[in-house]
Amino acid sequence: MQPPRNPGGRRVAGVIPPHGGYRHLKSFQVAQLVYDVTVRFCDRYIDRRSRTHDQMVQAARSGVQNIAEGSKISGTSKELELKLTNVACASLAELGQDYEDYLRHRHLIQWTQEDPRRQELIDRRCNTAEEVAAWVTEIHDSGRHGGPGRRSGPGGRGEPSTTSTKSTESPRYSAIAANATLVLIAVATSLLDRQVVSLARTFEREGGMRERLHRARSVYRSRH
């Protein structure tokens, strides 16, 4: 993206830096995947008339939209970019809590940090909700729906039984899908946390729009 030109034809270099390349951000790509997976999950396992359905979808959407908005506005406001990126991270953290509640309320297993399926999903590098769904089906059909984890809910009763292990309506299937999304949320929030730190350091070092305008004005005065 070329810097804008002033009326005299000279480029106002450095005043409005390149911005808006959010589609190339890994954090945006993973957050968008979380959104697509969440829409699929909620339509299948959460009553569409319930408030929870709307809240989960909106939290996932907020994660994506705030990353995009922050990137677009970064050309004129690094402070607002930092704020919106942090809002995106908070929205995904809220979404993660909803998935944990889903597991706990149904007494389903939540994977521990050491569960090998977490790293297996990360290494798969899924790009679409369909690829994540295929991985979930693979884990379910292989019988690896149990294993390491903590049983959620009072009494530690674990997963309910099901008569159809092949059905995507199986509680075990939904447990794998919820845990898989929690893994993706963890990846996205980790990326956003690092992004926030990087943005804060850049702002501390270079300042924002006001400082850039002041420097540009100073340079202009010194030359004229």
C-alpha cells in the first residue's frame, strides 16, 4: 500500500503506515476457524432458540471482527488497534468458558493440557470447519473419545452412554467437538496475547498518530 500524497505531490511517508492486512495474520485465520466451527457446533448441539446459541456465535464473531477492525484502524490509531485486539482475545476467552460449561453441565470429559489429542489436532493444521469435523469423526470412530481428562460436573460421573457410537448426535462426539474447539481457542488466544504484547511494545517505542504527525510537521518545518 502506497502512502498518501499531499497536495504538492510529495508522499506523506510514515504518517499513515501500511495497515489492514489482517487476513494474513495467523491469529485472524485461527479465530475465523473458531467462528466457523462454533456456528457448526451450535447449530448441531445447542437449541437455536436458546440465548446460549446466540451468545456463543456472537462471541466467536466478535473475536474475528475485532481483529479485522483493529487491523484496519491501525493506520490512524495504534491505541485503538491494541484495544480491539485485546477485546478479540477477551471474546474468545468468554467463548472458551461457554464450551467448558457445555462439558461440565453434561458431565463430559474435558481434556487436560497433557492430552495427546490436543497436539495431534494442532499438528493437523486444519484450515476449515470441515477438516476439523473430519478429524473429530476420525477420533470418535477410532474409539479415542475417552482417555486422559478430568470429568466435569458434580459427582464425576463422566460421559453418558450412547447406543449409537457412529452418530454425530452422540454425547461422546459432541465432547470431542467441544474439546477440539477449546484447543483452537487456546491457540487463537495465545497468538492474540503475543500480538497484544508486540503492539504495546511498538506503541511504547514509536508512539501513535499524534506523535507521527508531530514528527512529520517538524520535518516539514525544518525543510521550509
